[in-house]
Amino acid sequence: MQVNNDNLKLDETQLNRVFVYGTLMKGFWNHSRYLEGRISCIIPGKTQGLLYHLPQGYPAMLKGKGTVRGEIVEPVNRDLLRKLDGLEGYYGYGEDNLYVREIIDVFTDDGEMLCCWVYIYADGEYARKRGIFIPDGDWRKFMQNRGYI
């Protein structure tokens, strides 16, 4: 996954896009709870990483050389970002987090590169041992193939 270190200096008021790849995507349960009516734009996208389906029923993205497919959602203001942090178990840099929020480069289907926040699963060992690897990085398709949606 390409992490854009130049943009790590951005704060929540400057970067208003989040790349989502699981339950926050349109059509899934957390989209209606957290994003519906609060965002105005959803753009299909992909980034570098590895994707696992965890026993808890949600996905975990890890850093890696594969491709993860999802959606870029915007605008995400500071208040909404804090709500998403709570959902994802992110308490701040260096804390005991379930997911860590980072800035990455995401490519749209048109080839445009956008900087976005993303939540990376913090316990890679657990994801690799207990999760189901999703080779094509598409959790929506994974859930459809299993009859969950």
C-alpha cells in the first residue's frame, strides 16, 4: 500500500475523504447508520493492501501488495470522522487500537489518484491466522458469493 508521507501532516479539517471497504460501503449495515444523509459522494476505488474476512463478520485490511476494492466517501467532517473512529476502535496514534487510521493513495476507476483516510486492522497476525483471505480484495463480492447480501 502506498502511504503518502507528505500528507501525514494533514489534519482532519484538511482531508475529508475516507476509503471504505466493508460494512461502511453502500448497501451494508453501517453505511445507513453512519454515512447515509451525511455524505454526498461515493466513488468506487481501489488501493494496495490485503483483505481478510474476520470471524466477527467484518473485513480487515492489512498492508500488502494485493488490491483492495471499496468506495471513497466524502465529505467526511471532523465530527463524522470521530464517529467512524469510534466504530473502528481507533483511539489515537500509539493507543491500543482495533484499527489504525492512516492516509493512503486510492485510485478511482477513471485512474485519478486521491488521498484518503483508511482504517488498517491493527492485529495482522490475528487476521492472517483466523480470517479468510479474500484474494481479489472485494468484500462486497465475497459477501454476495456467500449469500449474505
